[in-house]
Amino acid sequence: MNPWPGVIRRTVLFLLIGAVLGGFIGQLFAGLFVATAALLAWHLLHLYRLERWLNRRASLRGGGLVELPSPDSIWSEIFGHILTLKQRSRKRKRKFTRLLKQFKHASAAVPSAVVVLDANHEVEWCNAAATALLGLHSPQDIGQPIIALVRNPALVEYLNAENPEFTQVEFPSPVNHEIYVSVSVSPYGKKQLLLMATDVSRLHRLEQTRQDFVANVSHELRTPLTVVGGYLETLLDTCEDSLWRQPLLSMQQQAARMLTIIEDLLLLSRLETASGEPQRRPVPMPELLESVVEDAEALSAEQAHRFELSAEPDLWLLGADQELRSAVSNLVFNAVRYSPPGSLIRVCWWQDETGPVLAVEDQGEGIPEQHIPRLTERFYRVDRSRSRSKGSGSGLGLAIVKHVLQRHEAELRVQSQLGVGSVFACRFPPERAISRTVPKWLDMA
């Protein structure tokens, strides 16, 4: 029901009474003034009561400490609306308090560290696991920059990167260096970040065990395989019986293939466990590419692949010569193995606005798009039957390429079209490019 018509009627009636009384004594305007002042005083009284009513919690429950207005006045409606809003507000507050308690209990049960950061990477909130994994304490560390509390260069680089190369970063926990944590950061709320740290110590130990196992087993197998290969070669040189020659030749090929796999495993193990950057020595890439192409021509042999080498003669690269040779050889030899006889293989080396680029292009069968993200996994093959028929590749070539490029701060990009061919492009950072005319002190480093 709308109370305003009644309010207007009462106000007009009150002013008319004042005007009549004022006219009766010959003071019309004085009567109107007194009536207006009385109305104003009445409203001020109710404003005062409203203010006291809002400030006293007891009055909200029973209203006993403050005299409430009469039910038929506009102030009664105002008091009623405010009381309804207050009651709703208390219900919402109780609900939010209950949800907050549930969130705190849930976050305390989460084994991963959860940290809320503001736009300046300062800690706004953290759960109990953040103390065990990251050494954060609430409320002492609230408002402090996370990089000042968790001092790790990998975390600083990860947080400051506009487009992080990795979705997460791993490093030893500042609380216990035997614990490895995996940290990921996601946008959260309004200009906030949600940092989550998970204990990956078990996975890290398993990975370390796997690397040690591969390295040790490969090292132990290399010597007996070398001995077996030597004896097989001797038997082939002295064998005149055609019945045994073919089995011995097949055994020699398989032993050589196993030895190649072991050598690649050892190289991959060294790349994975190598600490720090490789040596920044000037590498003459044009000469290196020319040498690799010559080896590829020998590998091609009767398949008679056509090779086209295009390299900027004065563009060298700062890096490790043997590692780069291994990466380039794997790319070019793969092109030989998976390209049809007589097809063209292009090897290009140039520099654009992004830095030095090495590209190997073939005219092979192409690679289905769904397989491209997994090409650099160990022993991953797009087509196992085709791979066996194309030669004795170890299945580790692109994994070696990936690790060599990572150590040289470069990345591998693959473009392929079925029935047309593939392009493997290695993009190096511009600061690794160097002119052929290098200073003598750098050439001797």
C-alpha cells in the first residue's frame, strides 16, 4: 500500500489548520510558519529516533530501547524497510561466514599450497600447506612480495614473464631442499593471481632414478655390444659359407642398431643431466651444415636424394659445436630416411628479425597434425611399421634435438602437410648470432 497520499493529506491538513488559526488571530503567515516548524520538528524527532535505532543492536531485535513511530506514519514504513534490509543483511552475513569457514576447512585439507597474490605479486592469503611447502606464514607474511619470501630465480622469471614458456616451474622448496615443488599461477578474481604449489618430490626422484638407470644400463651394454660387433665383423670377413653369411650380416646390422640406440641414450642422458648453459663458443654453422650434408649424401647412397644447401656465409652461432652437430645431423638424416628416393631436401640457414633460423625441408609423406606435439618424445613413432622399413633410426633423434635446442635457448617448430612434406625449423635467440669476423679473444675462448 502506498503511504504517500495519506502523508500529503495530513501535511496539507496540518498547514490548513495553521493557516486558519493564524487568520483567526490576524497572523496568517505566522500560523503557517508555526505549522511548518512543527512538521519539521516532528520529522527531525523521527530522524533522531532512526539514528538511535540503527546504532543500537538491541533495538533491532525488539525495539525496546527506542520509541518507534506510530504504525500509520511514513516513518513507520521507513523503519520497516530498513529493518527488513538489516535482517536480510544479517542472513547474508551468516551465510558468507559459514561459506568462509567451509572454504578455510577445505583449503586446510588440500595438500597443495594455495596462495592468493595481488597485481604486484604480494601475498593476500595462503593456506596451511603453504607453510610446509613454501615457508609462508599467515598473517605475518600478508602484504609481502612473494619473491621476497620464496627466493628462487626460476620463480622470479616465471612471475615476471608476460607469456611464460612453461605452464609451471619446478624448484627445491625453500623449507626443505629435498622437497621439489611444482608451481603454477593462474589469473584469479579482479587483478589477482592464484599460485598453487604441489609436492612433486616422488616424481622427481623417479625421473632421477630413470635417468640413472638408463645411463648405467646403456654404459654397461655398450662394451659387450662392441665386442659382439667386432667378432661378427671378423666372422663375416672369414666366412665363405653363403648359408651363414646372411644370418651373420643380419646379426651385425642389429648389433650396430642397438649400439646406435645406446649411444643416443647416453647422449640424451648427458644432455638431461648437464648443468648450466653449454659453452658459448663461435660455431661456424655454414661449414658445419656443409659437413652434415656430405654425410647425408653418403647415407642416401643409392636413394640418390637431391640436396640443396643455402647458408649465410658470415652468420655463426654461439654455442656447443658437438651438440649443434648432433641436432642438425638428426634433422637432416631423418629427412633422408623418410623422404622418397630422388626427392629434394633443402637445408637453409639465415637470420630474420627474430634471430638465426635453421630449416630442414623434405618432400616426404608428411606428418598428421595430431602427431606433431609428440614428435620429440623418446621412441615415439608416427608409423612404427614404416619406421622399421625406412632404416635403423633409434627413435631418439628428435628428443635429442629438443634438449640441444633447450640448452641453446632455442625452439623447434614443425610444419607438415600430408603428401607434400615437412619443415623442421630451429629458431635461436638473436643474442646467439655472431658475425664470422669475431674478436680473437672470443675465438680462443
